[in-house]
Amino acid sequence: MSLSQDPSGPSKKIILTTKNATCSLYLFGAHVTSYKYNNKERLWLSKCSPLDGSAPIRGGVPICFPQFADEGDLMLHGFARESLWSVEFLSNTKCVLNLTDNEATKAIWPYRFKLLYTVELLAEGSSLACTLNVKNFDEKPFSYTCCLHTYFLFEDTSKVHILGLDDSDFIDKVDGRKLKNQNGKMIRIEDEAHRSASEAGLEKIKGYVDRIYLNTGTNFEFKQENQSLYKVNISPSFADTTVYNPWTGDKQGPKFPDFDDEGYKYTICLEPTLSARSKMTLNGGEEFTGTQTIQCTE
């Protein structure tokens, strides 16, 4: 375990350690940027991402709060990913960071709150658990949306299948936010990108995957042929699950300088989400807790 200033990063960095794993995160955004198990990196980080605090970090596990995506009037994905968090607890394998309201947050979102973010290496490092706790310290209720925007790393996303989304309804953001249903037990990003492009009347090359799956289950798996890569458990308190991959139709070229053009080949986002369809309202004194646990299975 260490906590030190990273001269090449936006803030102090925490490194959690076990015999078989390490996890690195910055106080800037409480942003997990690396999770290595058995000397293999498990999270994708864009090689073009700024790491000087001038913009959110692209990749790893960004925290989106109090707004998910553009589903509201605030800045994209809210302010938590660009705020400087404080350390509440730190050990070799676990840290708890906190973010409370301040003048900057009140200018954007006029509520008193406290966020706790717990990151922990489990099972000798073969699993990583990320838990977000939100508490309303205000006298009036507030509503919010959020997600843990997790970028999983793969050697070749064209060979990866996702299990756990069969027969789920989803909002297809590629096709005018139309409500659709997911067919098939396993889905492959390339196939789904082409499906969305076709149904939206776009050229195949313009296809990508940007979907909010509604009222999803809690267990998901990434597989390549018969090999399990990751199993992901998401607590029921996160009602929805977002899946994103830019494929060849999004995040390309100079308009998106923080996302390398080849990134779609190596990452798929599977994100525990509270979307606008399931936004959370907390009265004064109430709190919310949601957890994502990633298990490395290869």
C-alpha cells in the first residue's frame, strides 16, 4: 500500500497491494486507473487521456455523479469525476475516499451530501470491489443519476461475448433512444454495432454500441469461446446496466482527442447504472449503496 504524489498524474495516487494483485487510483475523481491480477492489466486506459487534471481521465473506472451521461442539465457525467476526494481509510488492500459538498459543488448542484467510495482487493486479489455510498445531509430531498463507468480490457473485443443481458429491454442511443429487446443468450459487440447501424439507417461503418439495459439482473460474464474472462456481480440497487463500445462509428478522429482511434478493439464498458428511468431520490438523512465486484476468471 502506498499514498504518494504522482508527478505524472493529476493528484496523489493510492496503490493497493496483495501478493497477486495491485490496484491504483487517484484522489482526483477517486478514479481507479489500473487493476492488475497475476501481472496482467484488467482495465483499459486510453493512451491519449490527459492525466494533468485538466479534464476527466478516459478509462479505468470513472464515477459519474450526480448525473449519468447527458441525462439532465449538468455537465456530462456530473462533477464527481473531476473533484478532488479525501482519504477516510487506507490499508494494504482497501481504501475509502470521501467527497462532500463545497462551494464548487453547490454552485453546480445546491445540496448537502457525502459520497463514500470504497475500493477493495478481495480473494487474494482475484476480485476488485467498488462500492459507492451516497448520503443526503440536506433538509430537502434530492434526486440524482449515476454510474461506475468501467472500461474492461481485452486482447480483441471482436472475439468477446457478454452473458447476462438476454431478453433485457434497452434504450438504443445509436438509434434515437428507441426501446428495444435483446435477443440471444450471448452478445458480441461487432454484431450489435452493425444491428444498431442497420436499424438506425446508418452505414455499417457508422455503427457502435451505446445502450442502457433496463431493470437488469445482477450477474454478468465476459467469455472468449469457452474461456471465461471476467465475472461481474452488480448489486440490485443499481437498477440498470450500460454497455458501451465506440466500434468504428464513435470516438474517432480529432473531435475526440482523449480516445485513441484503435481503442474500440481493446475495451468494452459494462457499467452499473442508475439512469433517468431509475433515478434515485433520497430524503434528508437517507442513503444509497451500490457495489460492483469484478472477478478475474483467467
